[in-house]
Amino acid sequence: MSVLTRRHLLRRAALSASAATAARVSAGASTTAAVVGSAALASACDPDPESDPNRVPEPESRLGLRFPDGFGWGAATSAYQIEGAAKEDGRGESVWDTFSHTPGKTRGGDTGDVAVDHYHRYETDLDLMRELGLRTYRFSISWSRIQADGTGTPNQRGLDFYRRLVDGLLARDIAPMATLFHWDLPQSLQDAGGWESREVAYRFAEYADHVFRALGESVPVWLTINEPKTVVQNGYLHGHHAPGHRDPAAAYLVAHHLQLAHGLAVSALRAATAKSRIGPALNLHPCYPAVEGAEAEAATRLYDGYENRLYLDSVFKGSYPVDVLDDLGPDSRMVRAIRDGDLKIISAPVDLLAVQYYTPIYVTPSGGTVRRWPTSEATWQQIYPDGMYDMLTRIQRDYGDVPLTITENGLPTADTLDGDTVDDPGRITFLRDHLAAAHRAIAAGVPLESYHVWSLLDNFEWNEGYEQRWGLIYVDYPTLRRIPKRSAHWYRRVIADNGI
Ligand code: FCB
């Protein structure tokens, strides 16, 4: 079993590493090369032309789909990706400061030191949100602004910034949705073992408690941990995110502690207020067999365990999936770290599940992956809107009627500023097709209450630096001027019409 486990994990690590390398190489190549690459892929796998990100939609074309009254139209960001002001008002260093300042870790050595300077320009950004007509805005709180070293008395200046932001949203009739942790662990806690240390989960609960006591009821929806899986896979398996480790055994230990931290934060909110709601934010990937046959099906099932059930089952069923535990083996660091009562903490009832959908995964009989659809500028992302429908309906089937919000969905496009305009038809097509899939899920009875585009603004895309532009709003980095793209104008109309 342990041989199989090691083989499996090493294979996954190798695969992920090569996918990451491919992503870095193609994103660094010229636009022409990227387009030629995806065209070649497109003809090789004969994709649905509807999914082509380069297809220009009719700007006026309407699908005639109305969303339920009160549907939450939103956009999302995260602290390190937009705030900048890295050394201001008592903010401490996070693992992303360290990582981005380490030579060779991010494209072009880009860092979040300035990012899009949201910390100073948040009023401008709030006004842009109001002009878009957003009903909900999802942002994250930087732990190291609240506790520079990750412990102790909270830093009032850090709390004040988020108070101003939250009040600014409420004054504009936009519902705040705050994520407690979007990957920026205080560096001091990393030095003390990071998420490999169980203690860090308890520090997280204390931090959450400070934040809840300062802002709790003003924020109707709290999200605990953004994409624990990405920390596990990118941070600890193939190392292209902070803290940059390549250690499969540590990776799943980290998974358990992230889940534990989630559960402890849920209990902390319940102790602080009964008014706000809380849930996890999971990036879920529908996994499909790449070919027919029992072997591909079995490999897909296990892949799904690592991608989805590890995080879903622990929260919603109070158990880790047996196939994943078996694959890891009884002697694995994760399995040995699970204590009596942990799963009870992790499965403390939540009020909603935040789903982040970007791509499907096609699994081969040997447990590898292949691409089936054209990719966006991010070569890990295959464009397949039906995957969103499949995931939303599957959650309801497997986990019941938990209220759902989509907290991230979007793609990077090769945008250029032309005078005062940015034309990004590929984003309009992508959003429209994914919203149509979301609408189908609602029609099938899925309790989906809101949708957030990733992202409000172009921003620091982690190891990809500023090269990939994911925003509805273009940021001219030399001047930091904001220019709503054509997709932003389109989205404003979607919101006003409550439909596509
Ligand atoms: C998600 C992250 C978000 C952003 C998008 C493109 O995995 O949560 O910060 O990087 O991908």
C-alpha cells in the first residue's frame, strides 16, 4: 500500500509540476504562440466551437435567461493580489512577501508590494463597484495586517482599514463577503512550522475571533479558507506557490490542518455572533474518465477523491474519503495526525458552500491527465462551462440542499488598452456561457444564490505575476489607472437586467 501511495503521489507531483511548467512556458511565450498553441490543441481534440475563448459573441445577443429575484451578482478579489501597501500601518510579512521576493519564484520577479494599490485607492474601487451595480463583493482579509506575527493583540490600524472598506460597501448597498485566509500566512507562523504545525490551526481560530469581534455582524457572509487544495498542491506538492515546498507527505498533513482550522473558525463565529453566515471556499474540479473502461473509471474516482471529496466529505459528512486515506496509507503523516474529535470540529455545520469553478480534469487509466478542450491564456484551464453545471448538481446530489455561492469563475485574456477602451470579447463569451450553465443548475433545483466573477480588477496572479489579466476592469500598471473593459459594461447590463 505504501509503495502504491508513494508512486501515486510522486506521479501526481510530477504531473502537476509539468503542468505548471507548461503554464509558465506558454504564458511567457508570445501571444501568437499561445494562440497558435490553443488552435492546434483545438483541432487536435475537436472541441465544441461554443467553448472557444476567442469566439467573438454578438454583444447584443441575449439568451433570454432571467435569474431569480435578488440573485447576488458579484465580483471577487484577494488581499495580497490587490492591496499593495506591504509595509504600511503595521502590516507584517506573509509567506507571499517572502516567496515573491525570492529570485526565480514569480514571473519577472513580480511582487505584491504595490499590486493595484487598492489599500490607498479603495474608495475609487468602491465607486467602480457601484457603477457596475454589484450586489455583493468578495474580498479577503490579510492576517498579517491584523496580527503582524500571526499572534497576539490585534493591530487596530489593520482592523480599521477593513472597517472602512466594509462601511464603504454597505453605504453603496453592496453586501460584503469576506474570506479570512487567502494564502497569505504570516511569515512568523511559517517559521514556526506553517500549516504542518497543528498549532497554526489554533492561531487561525484566534485571529478569526479578533476579526469577528471587530467586524462580525457587518459582514453577512464569512468564508474561512480559500482553496485549501491549492495550498496543498501548489504550496506543498509542486512548490510553485508559497511556501514553495515539494513534499507529498507534508502536503496532506497540511490538508488536515487547513480543514481543522476551517472548523475551528466556524465555531469561533458561532461564539461571536449568530447573525452572520459562514462556509468554506473550495475550488472543485469535475473529474471525468479520459477514455471508456473500468480502469479509467477507477483512476478517475481516486482523482476525484483528492480533488474534491477530501475537502467536501470532511466538512459535510464528518469523514475523510476512505479511498484517499487508503491511498495515503496508515503511516502517512496526515493519517497519523488525525485525532479523535477532529472530524467533529471540521464538520461543524456551515451555512453555505462557496464554489470556485475554473476547469474540468480528464483522467487516464494510469491516473494521468489529458486535455480535452481549448485552454485560456492559463494553460491549466480548459474552457468547459458544462463542468460548472455538473459540479453544482453533483454537490446537491451528494451533499444535499446546502446553499451555494459561486465565489470565483473567470479567465485571463490578452487584453490591451486602446485609447480608453479594452475589448475582451472572450471574457464576455466565457461569462455568458458559464452563467447559462449556472442558470440551468438553478432550473434543476440547485440552491445557487450568488455568482462572483474572478476578478473585479486585473491583479497579481501569484507566480504568474501581472502577465495574466483576469479582471473586468483593466489596470494600467504604470499609472494604476482603472479602465472598465467591454466585459464590465456587458456585466453591468446583465446585473441591471438580472439575466443574460
Ligand atoms: C484561484 C485563486 C485566485 C486566483 C484565481 C485565478 O485559484 O483563488 O486567487 O488566483 O485562481
